[in-house]
Amino acid sequence: MSTLLSLLDLDSPRGDGVRIKSPKPQVDAIGSPKNNESSVVQSTYTDCRNLMRKAYARKGLDVSSIDILLASLAENTYKQYDSVVRKWCLFCDSNNLHIFNSVTSRRRG
């Protein structure tokens, strides 16, 4: 799980995460145009594998390396990640945050 969290830069140790405001026209957390007729989940989330692929590509890995990394994960690992990543996408969408470049200062408790 720590690998996925580091990919998404949830708490970037370099402090380079950026909170962005949604430009006009509005876009979702992944950068796709929002469609008012679709649900929030549909507009921001495709699947865990796709987002992991994008995260690895943003880190500069080549396609063949990404394919190897994603193939090395078990189906149950994807199922575990999928739930958390879906919640993260919903959180980012509802708080106008970018899923890959976000730093939040709110803490529970």
C-alpha cells in the first residue's frame, strides 16, 4: 500500500504537491471535462490499473517497465487498491484537488 500512496504523492516529501483550482470549463480530478449528467465516480475514476499506469508514467518510467510492474501485482492487490483509490478520487473531486499533485493540511482527530 505504501507504494501506491507514494505514487499518488498524497504527502509529497519534497513538498511539491500543488492544490489547483478547477479552470473553466470545469474538469474532474483526472483532467477530463466534467459531464453534469454523469455521477462523480464515473467522471473521475476509471480503474486502479489505469491510474497506476498514469502515476508511473508521470514518474518517468518507460512503458515496458510499467507493464512489468503492473503484471507483478496480484488480482487481490488490485482489489485492495481499487477501494482506496476510488475513495481518494472522490475526495479529490469533492475538494477540488488534483489526484496526482495534492497536499492536504487537514488531519483527522
